[in-house]
Amino acid sequence: MSGFFKKTYLKIGYSFGFIEKKKPSAKKINSILYTIGNVKKHNTEIDGLIPQAVEIGDNFISAPKSLIIAHDASLYNHVRKHRVEKVIIGNNVFLGAGAIILPGVKVGDGAIIGAGSIVTKDVEPNTVVFGNPARFYCNVSEYIEKCEQKGVLLDTPPSFEKFFTNELSKIEIAEFQEAYKNKNKNKNV
């Protein structure tokens, strides 16, 4: 079909309702509809049905495949209703890879959620939780001390502060990865 005929066909189809225009993708909608603090770039999938019920604070960091859900459709077949409860994530929260936050959960400031955790209940500020369901492990100060004792903490380059202004470059990430390799050259990692 030539360009002229294709445009005419589409214009007529849209006008008379024979052809539907493509709807915006869920990702575009979600990026606009939920509330988030100063860090807009993260790896969490936000509830696609009701992103407006999700509120995320400042300095949020999350790993891939993490998910925040504010609705539950389990009763739909029975009563044609959805359970919808607001999810509130505080400031300075870390959400591990594959972790899932369920409807109605409040995560306190400074909390760390371990990878693969299923968070069904509120998380106190400055605590570390993990598991299915997520359970208290220790407070953040104790966790820092344990990591220091194991010698697994690596100084982060000052340029990583750009993460909080959404400006971290691939070069800076590569430099951080190189620092890790250099630190561990003589270790059996």
C-alpha cells in the first residue's frame, strides 16, 4: 500500500471507529501516576492497575525484578471486586532483587528488604528484613557491623551521589566495577 493510501485508510478508519489508535503502554502510564521522591530511576515494576496507590520517598534504590503491588484481584471471580490498599515506601529504602511488596504495606525510612522477600506486613524504620514472608533479621546498624566484619564493604566513588540526581553514567558504573575487580584480585572470590 502506498504512503498516501495508507494514511487515507488509517485516517478514515480512526474517524469512523473501524481502527483503534494504539493506547499508551503501561510503562508510560505507570511512570507518571505514582508518587516518588527525588530519584526517578529505579528497577522496580510498579502496580500496573492502580499505580496511584503507590507512594515512594526520597533516595529509593531497587534491584531488578522487584515489584510493588497495591491491588489484589483474588476475590474478583467471587465478588467482582478488587482489594486496593495504599503502599507507602519511606525515604532511603533499598528493595532487593525479586522482592515483592504487597498491598497495604508501609516500609519505614532506611529499611533494607532482602532479595526475593515477600513483604506482607509493615517494616519498621532502619531494619533489615528478608524471606517469605519477610521477617526481621537485624537493625541496619547491626547489619553494617556484620558487613564490616566480613570485609565486604567497598568504598563507593563520590560520583555515585549523582544517582540521587538521576545522572549516573555508564563510565562511572564501569569505574566502580573496576574498583571491585582491583580490590579482589588477590582474594579467591
